[in-house]
Amino acid sequence: AQETASQILNQTGMKGGLVVHLGCGDGAITAALRANAGYLVHGLDTDPENVARARQHAQTLGVYGKVAIDRLDGRSLPYADNLVNLLVAEELGKVSMDECLRVLAPQGEAFIQTAGKWKKWSSRGRKISMSGRITFTTLAAIRWPATAWSARRAICNG
């Protein structure tokens, strides 16, 4: 799980922010996606048994709170528009791609496995090649810095 999470984070280039793991299963990859204190990770699953196992796993590692696990209704993601820096999904289930793109922050990315291959999508809905080259626009290469949370807080709090 640690190796998979490291590969995902390396390939997306994310250095922090809100990471959502859709279909978190037992929580092993979910917990591993919190590479350091700059990450806040939220695992979602439609299966209550998976939610319980993933919570237990995070508690065992001592990261529960920084890694939260919740049940998903299967269709709508529980986030405001433009909030999520990285969305990871091994399969989308009943969640549409439009719903995934709705929650991505500006320059956020979705890393989604389809037919056994991982594909990266920018918040603009453009697929990015795995080499990191932008397929349709160079704007998708700009990322929120790890300090984006403090900047957002300052903007929102006046």
C-alpha cells in the first residue's frame, strides 16, 4: 500500500492539501496517502464493512483524524466545488466523472484507474499523459503550493 501511495503522489506531483480516496477498501492505501503533515486524507466507501475496517486501520496506525473515513451514498461527493487537491479512485462506482471534476480545486488532479490503467485528469477535465506532459493545455501544469491552505484561510477569513 505504501508503494502504491508513493507512486500516486510522485506521478501527480502533489505536495499536500486535501486528498480523497474514493473506494478506500481496507484503508491501507488511504492511510499511506498521508505522506506527511501537509496532507489531510479523506477515505470514502459505499460498503459499511469497508468503512469500519479502514477506520480501524487508521486508528491502529495512530493517524485517525488526519486520515478520516466516511460512508459514501454512491453518487454525490460530500464536498463544495473546487475543494479537493487530489482525488484517487481505483473505480468510480456510481460517481460520475463530472462529479469528480466538480470537487477538484483549481489545478487539482484526479488519478483514476480505468481498465487496469491509471489515468490522470486535471481540474479542467483534461487528461494528462503519465509522462507529466499536458495533453491539451499548459494551464493544467500549474499546481497549488503546499501553503495553499494558509492562503485560502487568509482569503476566507478576511
